[in-house]
Amino acid sequence: MRHGVLFSVVLCGVATAIPAVAVLGSATGRSASERASAVAGGDGPARDADRVVEYRGLRVPVPAGWEVHDLERDPLRCVRYDRRALYLGRPGPEPACPARIVGRTEAVHIQPSGGSAPPPDARRVTGASLARLTVPRTAGHEMRLDLREAGVTITGVYGTDPAALQRMLRGARLTGKAAPRVPEPARTSDPGPTPPAAPETAEAKPGTAEDAPKRWVRGKGFDTCTAPSLAAMKAWRPSFKVTNIYIGGAARGCAQPNLTEGWVREVREMGYRITPTYVGLQAPCGDRPQQFTAKNAAKQGRKAAVDAARKAKALGIPAEAPIYFDMEAYDSRKRACKAAVLRFVDNWVRQLKAEGYTPCLYSSVSSGIRDVGRATGISKPEGIWFAHWNGKAEIYGDPYIPDDWWRPHRRIKQYRGDHDETHGGVTLNIDSNIADGLAY
């Protein structure tokens, strides 16, 4: 637990002592341009801010009620998109994220670019142009900025309306202080030699006709909110065959600091099979604020498929690989809502096939999976990943869906929700899965 050190913040001319943990903690020993500190006023507007945070020569107004976290002092902090927060610095290689976070609100993450090339989806901006910045509505409810004058990359996400995020970013100003050069971080998770895989009865024996890679996989799997480090994946490999990654979407709740094309390649080389999953807009009768509607369900289903295919390609996931859409549980007793879900899924399936990928679906066995399975007149996903947390690692025999749906080799079951497990000396918070289904 962090200790609460006090320091002063000037508000309306009055010096007020507040706990450092409410802002960033003690800044003692850090250079002025690297320091993140609460300061009064600033060069730009901060109409709804109760303080301004300075980081690497960039002053950012922090709206009232937002958390502020220094990742360099708290490297285990999970960069969560479901909380209004400002995150500063590079996250550690193994952030302590819960297994499942779905949904998002406004959040901002600012980290040093280290002189490396900006992310391919980053928009180049200058300090002078921030005041006129426009945050567009996008499929992923997210934008990334390359601010080279400060040597930082800024990631901003929003819940349903980008206006609040836009106001915050427009209020950011450069102070004129030169930010120190931050070298590229050393590789923190060298996977080393791949450990031998645990024996699995479902895998074809060498020399048989089925020795070539299959589109499906059978075995134990796990999923967690943010992709673990390569070191953690190596430690867990003897115990698991399948892992999930959340590649994007308007309701994806965690940042993905480890997830790159190289991560995907190296994890595959360890022997894992992967289920890429896109967490887009949710059902209009669900409990997440990011929702499609009865009127735009078809359009949003197609839009999600286009964005999911783009995200998969950026990670080096080849054509024909499966991509699962994450449709969280909803009240399927509401007919209009259920009809909207079926239109969305129908268009997700059609468009993703047109993009060259294999459309699949994750949902609760008692809502999305059952509704799609019973439906007629729609295009159906080629594989399913169903959630039924009854603790039974059994693919078939579920009371909610007949055994002749999605078989053979087209089912994955999530049978236990978020809990901690330790393998190879590494502890993660995960959901547990058993697979006999499609995977990359």
C-alpha cells in the first residue's frame, strides 16, 4: 500500500494540503521536466478541472473526480478504461489487471515515446494544435496522439461521447521545458527456450495425416483482461494450450501494453493457440453504456467487423483466422432487444467473412448463444465461445444448448469466472476455459 505523503496544491490562492496519493505521490528526486506535480492555473483553459498535472513539459487539466496514477512509481497498476483516470509513464510488464473488464469511460494515458517510431495509428500533433484538436467518433472509441515536442504518446478513450475527452485534451499545453530523452526500455520478458508442451491426447501424432496445423484446438485455456508478459506466458505454457487476446473494440476495458505483432508471433512459437476477440458495442438491453440500437444494429455490426479485421491484420493475424465478437449477457426476454442482437450478429458474420476472417461469437449460454442458435434467417458464426460458470470443464451436455449445435470442433466453454491461479511461479487473475473449437 502506498503511503500518503502530503504536499501543497494552490487552489484559488489558498494553499491546501492533500494526500499525494490523490495526485501522484511524492515527486522527490525526479527532474523538473520528468516530475508529475499538481500546479495552479496553467497556460490553457481548464474549466472543469480541479488541478493541473505537469508531466515531461506537458500541462494537462485533470477534471474533478478523476484519479491520477504514476506508473513509474506504481508499475503494477492496471491501465483501466472503465474508470476516469489519467495514467502517466510506462506500465510495468505484468500489470495487476482483473480477468474481465468490459466497458469504458473517459481515460487518458501519457507515456514517453523514447525516440522510437510512433504507433502506426497515432496522429501527429503539435503543442499549438492541441487547442483545436477534434476527437472523432470511431468504432473503437479511442484515439492516439504523437506529440513529439514533448516526446510522448497520448492515448485517449471515451465512453459514449468524445466531448469530455476533447475538452480535456484541448486544455493541455506545453510549458516550454525540454523533456529529457528517455531511452528505449530494455526487453523485460525474454521468453527464452520454449518449454516442452504437456502431453495432450487431442493432438495428432507426428507422421499421421492430421499432422498439419488444424483450424481447431482441444485443450485447457485461460483468458485475462490484458495480455500477460512473454515471461508469464512461458511460465504458464506447460499448463495451458489456448489463450485469448482482446484485440480492440469500443467496450474493451484494459490497455494492452504487451500486445504487439511480435507478442503474437512469439506466443504462437511457444505452442499456444489464440482466440482473438473484439469487444465492441453491446446489446441495447445489456448493462454496459456502449450500446448499439435497434435502428443501427446492422450498420454497427458491419462497422465492428471492418475494425476487427483491421486490428487483427495489425497484429499479424492472417486471413481465415477466427475472430470472436464479445457480446456480454443481456435480457433476451425483451423481444426488440433480442431482434437487434440478431441483426447485429448477422451483419458481423457477413462482413467479417467479406474481410477474409472466420466469424465467431462469445456470449452467455443463456442469452446470446441460445438466441443465435435458435434463430432462423440469419448468418450464423462458425464457432462459439460460451460462458457458463458452473465449474464444469465440459464442452457438451449443457442444459441451455443442444449438443448438435456447433459441432464438431467448434465450441469453447468458459466454465469459471475471475480467480487467481499460479503456474511456474507466476500468478494471474483469469477466467478458465476448455476448448474443442476454432483458434488461430
